Amino acid sequence: MQSLLGEMMIRQTMVRLSVTQILCCLTWPAVAGQLTVDLVRGGKVTAVAAVARWDKDGNPHHAPDPKAKIGDPAVDARAARVADGRWVFKDLTPGKYDLVILGKDRLRVEGFQYAPVRDDDRFLPRDASVDEETRDAVLAQIRQSPHYENRVEPLYLGGDDKTCRVLMMLVRDKPTSFEADSRGAATIRHEVWQFTWNYGGWQKERRTKVLDRVLLPRDELRRWTWLWDPAIGGIEVGARPSTIRYEMPQPSEKRLKGLYPIRGESGATP
């Protein structure tokens, strides 16, 4: 009899615990974070947004939007302007975000991460770099390979003695198959490529990680400044409020890599 009573008491306790756990899940608010972005020289900024581009394993949260607009990107959150140069994100789900900053005069500045390309890879730190010998070997491979795009530009390289990842800008601003539907169309996309050291040389992995793809009139594309900066990529957001300070680049300084306006058909950069 005592054994039976003991078993009944245990079952009642388990039921109470289960109900309590359910109620807690229903009543406790979801953990959310706040991120403040203080911009230096940010007077011409018109929007600050955040993209949760990858999960913890480097898998994309979203497929690239085929209808994406260069001046109105698909994002996960938009900050509110609370003062000159100060933008605040509220209720951000904890995780890592790349910032996207839009400004007047067709300016877009975006953060990125060296995301894993292979299943057994890991993220590289934002300050990852490669030695000159590796850089020269990888860039030579890119130059010598055939490409559909007429502008194939490696922007940033990072890695170690076994891996080299490259943020690539791929532009087709000459006549394409899209001409039939959209006269004067051009395409731009950005990808992370990986080169792996195998058998005494660097070999390009066939798999890539695509960040975006935009179709737009080539005359419009050639008027844009679209720059990339690892400093505003992989921003960690937790349950506690945090603040980052970022100095907006001046396009004339050309300290960041990316797309700059082009004048004329020759491709001369102003």
C-alpha cells in the first residue's frame, strides 16, 4: 500500500511540474535584445537595417530574393532613428546580424561574414587574412578561370594555412539573356568562395555561399556605391542592450572594397 501511495504522489508531482512548465512557456516573454548603432559622419544615412544571414552552422536563413532591390534590400529588422547619427533596434532575436546602411546619393554599406562553405567548416573571424603568397595564388586562379560575368572582383580574402575564403563581387553589365524581357538589364551578386589547400596547391570548392542577387538597369547599377565592411558583419546581439560605434566611409576615400560608380562604357572609375 505504501508503495502504491508513493507512486501516486510521484505521478501527481510530475503532472504539476508539466503544467507549470507549459504555463511558463505561455506566459514568459521571449528574450529580445536591443542594439544601438552610433554613426560617425552619418548625416546622410537614410536607413539602418540588420540581416540574420546565417545560422550557427553557416546555413542561410533565407534564400536570396530574386526580386531584391539594390536600394530596398530584404532585411530582418530596421532601426529607428532616435537622434542625429543614432539608430536603435528593439526586440531583436538574439543571434548574429550583418548591418546594412543606406545613404543619400545611392550609397549602400553592408557587413559580411566569412561563412562556412563546406559542412565541416567553421566561421572565420572578421579580421582573418592571408599571406601574400596565398593571395597571389588564389587571385591568379580567379583571373585565369572563365566566368559568365564580365566583372569578377575578389573584394576580401581571409583564411589560414588550409583555407582561403573570398568575398566575390560578380557583375554582368554587358548584354545578357535578360535583354529580351528587360532591355539594358544588368546583374550583380555577391558570393563567398572557398579555396582549400590540397596536394600542394589551392583548389576551388565547387560550392559557394550566395549573399544576394540583384537585377536592375545597367545605367542605374553604374551610378551606385555598394561597399562591404567586415567590421559591421556578425554583430552579436544578446538579451542585454549593446551599442556599437561605426564611422561611415567617404566614397572618395575608397578605403572599403565594393562597387563604385562607373562613367561611360569604358568602365573608367571616377
